[in-house]
Amino acid sequence: MTGGTVLAVERACTELAGSAPAETVRVRNGPKTAVYRVRLADGRPVVVKLFAANGSHGAADEARLLAAVTAAGRVRVPTVIGYGPVPGLTVSALVTTDAGTSTLGDAVRAGQMPRPAALMRIALLMAAFHTVKAPAEVPLAPSIGQQVSALAAHCPKQVFVRLAPALEVIAAGARLERLVWCHGDLHLENVICGGDRRLTVGERGRPRLPEYLVDFEAATVEVPEYDLAQTLVTCDALEPSDRLFVAAAYGRPVDTGLLDAYVAFQAARGWTYAAHREGRDRDAWAARLHLALPPQPGRTDP
């Protein structure tokens, strides 16, 4: 998002949280969303997330998603303070409590948590999230069929051809009775560690992990292997041992052949949009593509 974001944060805090911002730090600024950590004049720490007007997922959508997760009592998410259009501007805003500044990725980089432990936490969080029923009234990310169609329009032919066997497995593995609510982008930076690391009990007597889950723009309804594959790709956990470990930590039935097929799809999709089209993190995505989608004999990776 570009232009007017500082003004949007100021108006969002004043109108939706009831207090002007005293200190503002930008966390992330993307084409469709921007995130700011703010300390309000009344002392409250909050997070302000701005949504572009042309996005399919807005502040009201994310607020409803957070409410559904909160009601289920299985996974922690930030508490919604306010949401809605920003007066005088074309963006909408979501204001939530600040769950903390340290992500699982930060904990791993600082040596506070071994990487396998962080991957296990993500798998447990995903298993808990997959038990939550998706709210029917909230628009979700495109289905796998729509994603494949969009990918075919942008992915270089030599890569898409190599993806064909995986797509056949995905098509054969579609089972309506196995569909779950998928986060769609569950990786180390979308899990906030929070201050209290103890396991607690939710409203319905179920155990609840201490970490907070954030960023639901990619939430969709799919088979669990779709979500697991996206996590494996974005967490660089693509070696066979990593795949087996995450699937085991997930603790629910997993079709390993279908998981491998989705890994290939998620890697090709990420490489196409991030490295090929946007020129971002080319080396990292090339490595992921190589591990997820080995080159055909006589060919080299893109």
C-alpha cells in the first residue's frame, strides 16, 4: 500500500480505538495490506492493519474470522478493538490488541527455541485451527481450482508442465468429507510467542496453546494437506525428514502422497509470484522449487 498510510493509522486509532496514536512503528507494508504497531495516547499498545479498497479481504472480513476463532476457544488470536472504513480515505482498518513483538521466527533466530520445537508448535496450532468451523458469511481465498487456473496463466510453461503429475494427484485426492478451514499462510513469522508460554484451558475445557495466530488473508477451505504443504514450503522444511516430522506433529491423518503433491504446487505457486513475477527472494524460492519439484532429466531449474 502506498500513500496516506500514516494519516490512515491516525484516523483509525482516533475513530476506531478512541485514542490518538502517540508512537507508531511500521511492521509491514505490502500491496494490499499494511501493518503498524502503535502505542495510543492513553497508553494502550495496539496493532493497526490497513486493507486496500480493491482487495477481496477487508477489515470486516478479518474481524469476523478472528471472532470465529475466539469463539471456538482452541487457538489464541488478538482481540478486536474496532474495525471499519477509515473516514475520508479509501482503505479499511482493523485495530486489535498487541499480542507481542516476538514471533516463532524471532525465537529460533535468537536461539531461544530449537527449530524442530518451533515446527512442532506450528503443527499443533494448525491441528487446533483445523477443528474450527469456517464462518460461512466471510469471503475466503480462491479455491484450489481457481488457484491452479490463475497459476497456469502466469507460471512459465516448462515449470507448469513439471507440475502436471502433482496436479493429477491433487485432483484425485479431493474429498469433501476431509475439508477443513485452512489458514493458508501459517509460517514462523505469523505466530506471535506472547508473554505467557504456559498451556491453558479454553472456554470449553480444551487445551489451548500460548502462541497467537495472526494474518488470515489467505484463509480458505481445503484438505489439510494444502495447509501443511504451504507451511513446509514457507518454513523451508522440505527435506523428507522435515515433512515426516511436521506431519507426525500435526497428529491427524495425513495422505503423504497428496502432501507431496501439494508441496510441489505451493512451491511452484510461490516461485511464480514471488521470484518470477516480482523478483523477490529469488535464491530462496529457487531452492524451494528444486526440493519440491525436482527437474526433469536433461533440464535445469529456472
